[in-house]
Amino acid sequence: DDLTLRRLKKRRLALRDHVRMVFVDQRTHGRSGRSGAHNSSLADLADDLHRVLDTHAEQGPVVLVGHSMGGMAVMKLADTYPELFGERITGVVLMSTSAGKLMKRSPALRFVSGLIKAATPVLDWGREFNSYSVIRRWAFGPHADPAIVDMANEMILRAPSSVVVTFYPNFVELDLGEGLAAIARCRTSVVCGTKDVMTPFAHSRWLAAHVPGAELVPVNDAGHMVMLE
């Protein structure tokens, strides 16, 4: 609702005049152009992020904040362009994300995988049917503000199911550990809600343990959309 949007906008305004902020819609998300299955890999997302940095943040210091698949794009960027980390990129926040073995440990993704194998129309029906309850269960903790859940539900429903189907193969054999050494050159925070069922907290604990010096920030009772809670 309007009050929720005003609260979120106020948080952004608090950083005005302190830092320059660039907000990126990943390909096929939000206002970005659509991509097909042949160019919707994490490598493509990392390349997009590299282009954004060159266009909008040519000079450092840069702090990258990546939520969920955005965090995966940051880790893939570190694997592909490790030279960016440590001088130009000085800070990293990995939020509600994973570096690997996600299909084995995420009940939510296993549930989605069954719908994907059925057909996209089934997934469309499944998302629209009582979508508020689904989003509240899979994306938020037990004490989330209903207004925040409603806003996220509206936002998520704007993305067609084809987006889920297109990017899903990235999660099946996810392995982003090679980029963590470069990220370790930066001041790094790993943030996750303790009730996250999309990218369970154990994944963030693993990340923090494998990025020397990283700070693990658990958010008690928050879910996958931890930044809204």
C-alpha cells in the first residue's frame, strides 16, 4: 500500500547525499528486456552487472548488494572478473542467497520444480490461485506485516511464469564457490532470515564460513524477503 511504499522510499532517501545508488532490474525482470532460455544464465547476469558497473560506477569504491539470484550474480561476477574485487569493489552484501546445492536443501524450489515439469500453464494457475497465502508461506517469516506481503505478492505476480521456467536451470547444478576468494578481499556481510525456506539459513552460514572475514547477520524469524521485513 501507499504507506509501505513511503516507508521504503524513506529508507532510500536516508542515504541520499552520502552515496550514489544504482538499482538494477536483472534481465527479464522488472523493466529490463526479455531474454530466452539460451541467454538467461548466471554468466549472462554477471556480464550485465559488469556493464552496469562500467556505465554507472566506473570509479570506486563500490558496494554490491545482491538479494537471492542477485547475490548469485555477484558471486558469478567475482568468479569471472576477480580483478574487480578489493580495489574498485570494496564491499559486498550477500542477502538470502546460495552458492550451491540449493535443490537438495530448499523445499520451496523442489515444490516449484514439480510444477515446472508439469507445464507453464499449470504454474500460472498455481501462482494465481490464492497467491497471497503462497507468498506469505514461501517468502516471509511468521510475523511479517500483511501490507508488505501484499506488496510483494503484487510485484511477484507481475513477472510471468516463463521467467521462473527460463532461469530455473541455473539452480539445478548451482556451484559458485570459485568466486568466494575474490569476494574475501572485500568487507562482506552475509544476511539471511532464520525462517527463509527458499534459500535456507544454512546456505548463508556456509557462505560466511567460506568467505574469510565475512560477517554473518541472522535476522530472527524473517523469511526470504528479509530486506522488506
